[in-house]
Amino acid sequence: MFNRDNSITEYKLDDYSGRKTLDVGNDYHVEDSMIHKLMIPMTFEDETIQIAAIYVGELSEIATDTVIMYCHGNADHMDFYWPRQKLYANLGGKYRYGVLMIDYPGYGLSEGTPTEANMYASVNAGLKWLKTQGLTSDRLILFGFSLGTAPTCEVAGNASTYALAPGKFILEAPFASSDVLVQDAALLAMPASYFVNVKVDNAEEIKKATAPFLWIHGEADSYLSIHTHGEVVFGAYPLATKTAVRVPGGDHENTPFVMGYANYLESILNFITN
Amino acid sequence: MKHLFFLALIGLIVSCAPTRFVKPLEHKQHALTGSFGGALTNVPGVAVIPIPHSSLGYGYGLKKNTTVYGSWYTTAAVFGVFQMDAGMTQSIWKDSANRMGVTVSPGVNFMVDVFEHNARVWPQLDANYYFDYKKWTKEKSNGLSKNKSNSFYVGFTNWFELQSTRAHGVDQKNHIIFSPQIGHLFERNKWNFTLEVKFLAPYASNKDIVVDYVSPFGSKGALGTFFGCTYKL
């Protein structure tokens, strides 16, 4: 079901030769001393497994500064998304914000087998780790891309059941629900339960969210239509504290590139700081 | 995110079977049917493959020009979905030489899953024109003869969506899913074999979705390929 890759034995980051989400060049370089590769324990259904995580930034500043927790998409593992983590580590200046990324169970070096429920649990494990480092909810920015919009909406909409509640949250290329994925492909109004055994419903979960919300979506997203997915999610958020960034020509993965990395980061920075 | 939710069955469900009966069975004739095939999809790292719908069915020649039938979808069953269709094939015109004709097949499709017990019904209407370009009788040594024919056919399938809204209260815009088709029928004494190509919803965009359909019309519709067989009892 999940499009993971757990064939790697280590995270190579800049030295990774496989496919990557973006090529951000050397402008967004991150020094090795700021890269912290972690294994975070996660207990789910009476079993404890280790979740691989990468934190970029000064660990000592987690207790005092704002941190972005990035929930990546469905492809491969953290090496694939490493360029995005570097981008966010340069948001508003180098290491202005610490950035935590995890691999969901079964992805990369994370143990376990991926399911919808333990994907949420793994994000909570990351939040617990941040909390033990001194992070408080008001300084948490939760950022989900594609598949990662599912745990982001889940946490934002059910904040009291998670270790931390986001002070703000960002969805890039969100999908509305399993039903929409199926119905877009089938043309008919058939239930997702005919085809999938996950019940992700971001458009429903986001109705319960109260934190300010930024939506970024490529208008040419060839995988998750901005109309049937993004607009539905954005429209379902019930409060006025929402901001939309539509990216003309942006496809599913390349929105930061199409916007221009500087413009992309500026949009996010404006949302976080204003 | 790509392919997170991709299961073998997802896709244009209107692509799940070929025409059940292009021609009616003989009066009071029983037949067993089987089919395999579906919309062609590009599965990255694998190949371009048809979505592997399969079904088993039964037909009966209710009258000289009327056959009733029903089918159960076996691939769907593997994924916890009970799917069946039922309908009738009615001959509405034949030429005097009995070499060509037109049939219509109204029917209904029903699906329910074992997980959430979601049930749906879709009416269906097929129509086909067939032409026997080769027809012959083979005499056997025991004095019996076997009638054989090869036929081309062309027609269309319509599925009708009765729901007015789709997920999240969004208007359901596609209420008729129209798909033209061409096929070839090998009609033998005991067996019939059908090869069919459907141009599935050739007017509808196939972009911005989780399934990578293959279509001769580029960003519109999908191409479906099917094999069907009938064993006459």
C-alpha cells in the first residue's frame, strides 16, 4: 500500500545518489554539525519500535525557539526529502528554525510496517521527542506534504490527543480524502472502501483545527488535483485564519522550484511570522 | 504520495467486463461465461497492464431473441467486494440473411464491500451492431454438423451514476459514462470467444488522478482490453 523504500542501510543525505524530490543546489547547504540523526522510540499497540529522524539545528535551542516538524510524502524515505529539509533549515536565514523530519514506520531505517494508525503514532513520537527537548505547542509549526498532510490534519484536528498541538500548520499539495482519490479515478461516486483500507479524511479532520493554516498547491498538480483535493481541504477549514498560495504551473513535487525557492520560503516565512 | 492507495482494482470501474452477449443464445440454451481485462494502466516499475478485472457468469436463452444473464466478479471478491451484474440481451434487428444485427443489453451492476457495507447500484445499457464476415458449417464424420462464424461488432456501453453528490458534498458531474467499443466474436459450436477494446469515457480528463491510464486520446479517457469466453451447455 505505502510506497516506501526500506532498502537503505544509512541516510546519505547530500551524498545520496537516488532520486530526490528537488535539486536545491548549494545555496541551501547545511553543515554536518547541525545535522542530528536520531532513533526515537515509538510505542504502538504494546510494541516499541525505533523511528528514524533527522533534526537540523541547535538541539539546545529547541527549548526556546520555533521548530518546524515536517511530515514528508509517500516516496521512498528521508533521503528523498532531504532537499526540502535543507530548504526549511534556511527559512528566514540559516538555522532560523529547527526542522525535524521522521520516517514513518517501514520507511527508510524506521522499524515496523506502515499503517495509517502507526503513521500517526510515529508523528506523535516525534512530537514527544520535541516536547522532551523543551518545545511547547505555541512554538510548533506542523508542515505536511502530500501523504504527510494526513498526519498533519490528524494532529491539527485532534490536538488534545497528541503530545503537542501545532501553533500553526501548513499543508502543501494535500489530498482531501481516500474517497476523492477513488472517485477521481473511477468517475463514479463510489466509496473508497471498495478499493482501499485506509480512511484518511483530511477534509473532515481539518474542520476541527483551530490553529492558523497555510495552504500551498500547484495549479498543475498532475496527481492531486488542486480542484478536487486542495480546494476542498482549504474550503473545509472553518476559520478565517487561513492563507492560500496557488502556484501557477506547479506540479505535485516541484512547487518550490516553480515558485522559485526564495519566493516559496518567503511565503512560508510570512505565514509563520505574521 | 504516488501509488499510496493504488490497488489493482482501482480505476474506471466501467471497464470491468466486455459485452456479455453480443448475440442472444438459442432459445432455452444455457451457457457459462468468463471474462478478464480492464483499463490499461501504467504501473511504474512494472509495465503497462490491464486492470485485472475478472468474472464468472451464466446466461440463458429465455426466448429466441432474448438472453438473460448474471455475473459475479472474482477479482473484486479477492479484495472484499461483492460485485455482480445482471441483465438481458435483446435482438432488436436482424437482416434477412441473418448475417448482421443489432442487440441492446440493459442491465444493472451492484457492489457492496465487507468492510463498511457500502452498497451501490449502477444501471447499464449496452448496444452493439454485429456483422458475420465469415460463416460456415463443418460436417463431421458422424453426420453431425457444427456451425461456426466470425464476427466483428461495434457498439457502446453506458453506465449511469444515480448519486447527485460525491465525497464532501461536491456535485457529481458525471451521470452517464459513455464508452464506445469494438470487438471480435469467434463463435463455435460449444465455445464463443470475444476480444474487445473499449474506449473508456474518451471525453473525460484522465489527468490529476492517482491512476496513470493509457489512452489513445492522450489526456482523455482510457483504453480497455478484454477477453471473454462462453461455454454453451
